[in-house]
Amino acid sequence: MTRVKGGVVSKNRRRKVLKRAKGYFGSKHRLYKTAQEQLFHSGSYSFNDRKKRANDFRKLWITRINAACRNNDIVYSKFINGLKKANIEINRKMMSELAIFAPEEFTKLVNLSKDALEGKVPAKESKKVEEKVEKTVAEKTDYSKLTVAELKDLCAKNNIEVTSSMKKADLVAALSK
């Protein structure tokens, strides 16, 4: 049986690794073995840091909410406790956006939270507040940053008719009305 040499396949595989290692320091972008090791490490670092980014954002949102709460004479922990007692479920990202872009709506949430801590808020009112907050956040979003698929989903939620020939500008205009 004749000998099979895998030169072309091996060379392409090595070339692919070295291409991905472009820009690394020293031998890590020149030598195949060290480049491959560095790519393994880089992959694990990027995976771990993607997971850490979620924690970093949560810390940022909590800091923003806490600052807005203190402007309204309440502490973050009591504010969150009051929201839970009022059966208002809004994630921290949305509350942070409200604190920045719609402080008057955030103040209403704080007042509801204070009332709930005192035992004054009925359940029906908290549902209305959740709907108002969702509408306010939807009004404040920048539609130009969303993808076409996300815009179509928003149109479907808002009962806006979408045709296949509509472009992104058309969808943004329809949602902005």
C-alpha cells in the first residue's frame, strides 16, 4: 500500500491556527504549538469574561437604582422590598433605564414601594404600574439600534401590520408613531 502524506491538510490546519493567533506577542503568533496553546487559553478567558460581564452589568444597574432611590429618600434594599410587597416585577435593567431616562416614572415606582412598605397598595394598581412602565420603556428605546427581527417582534406585540417588503426605516417609522 502506498504512503499517504497529509501535507496539504496539515499545513492548512496550522495556517488556520496561526491566522487566528495574529497579533499575539512573541512566539505566540509565529510558532504553531505555542499559538495553539495561547488560543486555548484565550478561548477560556473569553468564555469566563462573558459570564463575568453579566455580573458587572448587574452591579452597574444596582448602583444606578440606588443613586436614584437616594434622590427619592429611600434605600435600595427597602425599595426592592417594597416592590416585592406590591407584586411589581421589573428587572433591574429596566429600573435602571427608568431612573436615567424617565425619573418621574421612577419616582412613581418609589412612591408605590413606600406605600407597599406601609401596607397601602392594592394588587390591581401594581399591574397597571407594570404596564405603564413597559410602555414608557418602549417609548424611550432607540429603535435604530435594534435588528430587523427585533423590530418585527415589537410590531407584532403592538399590533402593527408588517409586510415582507418593509425595510428597517419603515419599521422604525411605524413603531415611532
